[in-house]
Amino acid sequence: MNPFLSVPARPQEELLLELVSAVAGKRVLCNTAGRGQFALAAATEAQQVYCHFLDLYHLQQCRITAGEIPTNLNLLCEADFSAGPFDLAALSFSKQGDGELVRDLLQQGHERLEVGGRMAVSTDNPTDSFLHDELRKLFAKVTRRPGSGGVLYLATKTGSLRKLKNFACEFPFRDGARLVHLRTRPGVFSHRQLDGGARALMNEMQIQPGMRVLDLGCGSGAVAVAAALRAENVNVAAADSNPRALEATAWSASKNEVQNLTTILDCDGTKLPDDTYDLVLANAPYFANFRIAEHFARTAVRTLIVGGTALFVTKTPGWYTERLPKWFSHVEPRPGKNYTIVVAKK
């Protein structure tokens, strides 16, 4: 057995595996709730399989677990689904998922299907009604197959949608006297609003002309773009594992006429150079039990020049004040109203 399939599938992906025998010779679009178990299984029968990820880390974990990837299986980390057309769109979602992102992906999946193509949608929520209601807005008929671990929905595309909903949101925020424009989409951290942690970082950061700045986990690009606009000849690298975050950052840089900003799709720091930046700005996610925070700290100390500074924004400064002295020569927490900025010198 391929080792990819030796990793147990999550309940919603297990439901999709029931469809593998029906994909022979077909063009299949899918996402994954785990390590791509459906995608790899489908690739044994289908003509082509395109499995999409919105996080590069998850894609890399799939590659590690899978070993050899079949030539007809495409693992992609992109902001949008491939253009298609496809005969089957198989999408799995968690009951804890982002409702607006789900709506966006369902609409995209419908759009990518051939007329007559099928959509299969699964969830790990046995009492789901949300997905059922959303699918009814897209398809004339939806079949519901409940199971012990979730629900599988099946529908056939009979025609194009009359109108496609735009889930993107453009909004400005003020940085000093300057108005900075952002555009976010579902799946981007702090969609539709400026994150308080980003504001705290901007309030603390001191940008000098000619600085080289790295924004780790750039999200919407608010901090990266603000840094680039603060002084002359500032060069900013904005890194994130989410391709939609990089898309948002690139849009904001263009809209605000920033020329000296580069986006980098990265989840492990391997694309970031050593001993390069004067300032690293980091707003680590709170999930993963500080795994990402530690990754950000290790990456910051490696990529900073000697004498460089890292700013970490957090609501839980204890971990940073305890752990950062292992890597930095000086660590100082600066408490604020809702966030603490931890200043670390290399």
C-alpha cells in the first residue's frame, strides 16, 4: 500500500474515498482535510487530479507522507482552483471551518465544473445543514448521504450561475497621515479588517531609510506595506505560507504604489536568506501550541544581521520572555493595552 494511504483519513475525507471507483478516466478537482488521501486514491483511476492547498505547510506534509507522487496528481498551493474544466469537484470541509471561505470554494468548484459534471462535498458534522443550504443555492438538486462520521452531498451542474459573488473586500486604514489600502479574501488572516496585532506592530516599529525589513506571516500585507511607505529606499520581504495572503500583499503594494516589496511563499524559512535584515516583524498565529512562534523566532535570529531587531506581537508574552533569550542577546517585553510587543536584539 502507498504510505500516503496508511495515514488514517479524517471522517470527511473518508466519505469522499467512497467515490474513487467512479472517477476512472475523469478530470478531478479536490482539496483535502488531511494528507491528500482522496487525491492519491483518485489518481489511481482518474485521468488527472488537481489537489489544492491554501497552506504550503500542509502541501509539504502531504509530499513527505506520500513519498512518490503519481505523474497525474498535481499538488498545488495557489490562491484559486485551477481553471479546469473538471468532471468532478470533491471538496471536504471541517465543522470548525470559515463559512465565507467555504462559500467561496463551493462557488469556485461549481464554476470549474463542466456542465454535467458532479460535485461531491463532505463534512465531519453529522448534523450539518449549512453546507446543504449553500449547495442548494448553486445546484437544482442536492442528494444528502448521512454517515456516522459526517455527511456527503452529491450534485450535478446543469448550467452556469447567473451571477458570481465577489468575496473580496477592499478597505483603507490610516498609518499616521497616510491612508493605506488593503484587499483581502476569505482565508486571509483578519479578512475585512485590520488586525489589532498588526496595528500594535506598526505603532512600535521604527523604520529608517534604506532598511531591509522582513515581515514573517504577512497576512493581508498591512504591516509590510506600511513599513515600505514609512521611509525612503526601504526594502521589504513579505513571507507567508498562504498564497492568498501573498496575493493580498501584492495587491496592496501595487495599489499603494510600493515598488520595493517582494512576496515569498514559505513555510519553513528555507527561502529566506541568512544575515540579511535589519528588522524582522512577526505576528505568529496562536494555534499549534507555539510551534509557529518558535519557527518565527528561529527564522528571525537566523535572517537578522548582527545588531538587528525582531518585534514579536503577542497576547501571551510569557513564552517569548522565557524562550527568546536562548537565541537573542537582549529581550524586552513592552506591554500595551491589548497586546505586548516583545523586542529582541541579535
